[in-house]
Amino acid sequence: MPRRYHAYPPEFQVLNVMSSAGATILGAGYVIPIVYFIWSMRYGRNASANPWGVVGLEWETTSPPPTENFERTPVVTHGPYEYAPEHPEESVVR
């Protein structure tokens, strides 16, 4: 459909209405996550250093990490997909 028409021909009117409805739904789909993101940044709680209790090395250093990632070479005692042990004294990095 060319631009700058004051009225659509009758055979294109239904397609125009469907296109406008789809654009409205798409616009709402963009606005809702943006509002949620802004709300979370303003009122959300800060996450802890390891919120999931994962034992991977990337969760055992500070954020941002130091230049060499660790002050000492870490010793890994668990598999890559395990979670933190029940007792906090059993740490991955010793």
C-alpha cells in the first residue's frame, strides 16, 4: 500500500486493522519488560555473592574479580555440576 492515502481501499481495510492490532500487541510486549526492568532496578533486592549455592569457580571469587581471579590457586573437590555442600566448612576453594 503506498503511503499518504487518506483512506485504504476496501480490500485492504481488514489487513490494515489486523496490522494495527498486531503493532499494538507488539508495543505492549516491549513496554511490559521495560517497566519490570525499571521497577526491579529501583525496588529490587541485591543478590548475594552466590545466590544459588553453586560450587563452580566463577562463584568462588569476588565481583569484580581480582587481576589473577584468586589470591591462591583453588583446589577443586567437587564435580562441575554439584551444588554447595550442606555444611559451609566444606568449601570448594581451600
